[in-house]
Amino acid sequence: VSGGSPDHQRFDAGAFDDLVSQLDSPMAVVTTVAGGERAGCLIGFHGQCSITPRRYAVWLSKANHTYRVGLLSDAVAIHLLAEGDASIAELFGTVTSDDVDKFERAAWTEGPHGLPLLDACPHLIVARRVSLFDDGSDHVCLVTEPLEVSTAGSFRPLRLAAVDHLVPGHEAEDRPHPDSSRDAAS
Ligand SMILES: Cc1cc2nc3c(=O)[nH]c(=O)nc-3n(C[C@H](O)[C@H](O)[C@H](O)COP(=O)(O)O)c2cc1C
């Protein structure tokens, strides 16, 4: 549907949010490192996106420190959170490494590619970034190739409903909005 059509104008973002929130997405923490700088944030936007070969996508907000480090790194660790991981979700979802080094507040071990692996989160995918897709919206999509997986067995995911009261360290609209030269001229 092209922008400006009657269908587009009727779009109700609140109805969309209500519908999608019923999926009650499982939560994850993605960590990465580049040039010795560690980063990580809570994500709800993630999922498998190919079968052969296996691929897993994560979406990073352009407002986040993790996004800026992720642009420079070639690998990520995707920690799938379990029901008991609410305090890890709170640390990685409400604090930004623009202010505080989260890795001084959570136990971690250095893994492949120098990635910080969270000791409290055993359900893990270590993956290599194969592409990055930016459609101009407020998140970018990183498509990754899983290199290693580990788990402590079956688990019940920590879901959005358990953490949707958290206030993100950065709201998506925190991203920079440079003035357009055409706006400035008008
Ligand atoms: C419930 C919830 C879901 C979130 N989902 C995402 C997400 O899918 N992608 C993302 O980049 N940030 C997401 N965030 C926001 C970041 O986790 C949050 O802004 C974090 O503090 C950023 O830290 P950083 O600046 O150190 O990277 C979410 C936050 C919450 C509370």
C-alpha cells in the first residue's frame, strides 16, 4: 500500500500494538564487542529467519549503544532469557552503556570472537553477522549465521508481559535526527 492512500491513512498504530503484543514475544539479550568496547541490550525483536542455511535475525534500535558497537563488530551472542532472568532483563533493558558499564554489574565470561557471554544465561546462540538491513525505520536488522549453540536444557522463556513495565534505557526516538538540508532551505 503506498503512503497517502486511504488505507494507509486509516492505519491505527494503537490497534497494531494491541494485536502484536498478544504474541507475547520471548525476550533475549544480545551482546557484542568491537575494539575492546563491550555492548549489550535487551531485545524483543528477534527470530529465526531461514532454515537452510540456518539464520537468526535480531533488530537493534538506532538509539542504542549496542547498535553503534554492533555496526563495527562481526559477531553477536544472543542469550535467550528464561523466566528467572528478570533481573538480567532489567539491567540490559533499562540501563544504557552510554551512562554505565553494564558488564561491571553482571558476571560474564569472554567467549568466541571476544564476545561477553553472560554467566546467568545458559541458553545461547553465538553467531556471525552476514548482513545488515536498514530500511530507514528506527531499527536495523542484523541477519546472523549461528556458529555455536549451548543450553542447559529445556526452559520457559521470559516473555514480554513479564517485562513490559520496564522503561528502556533509550527510547527508539532517542536516535539522532539530523536536519535535512531541504528542510533547512524551506
Ligand atoms: C521490553 C523491551 C524490549 C526491547 N526490545 C528491544 C529490541 O528489540 N531492540 C533494541 O535494540 N532495543 C530494545 N529494547 C531497548 C533496549 O534494551 C534499551 O534501550 C537498552 O537500555 C539499550 O542499552 P544500550 O544503549 O546500552 O545498548 C527493549 C527494551 C525493553 C524494555
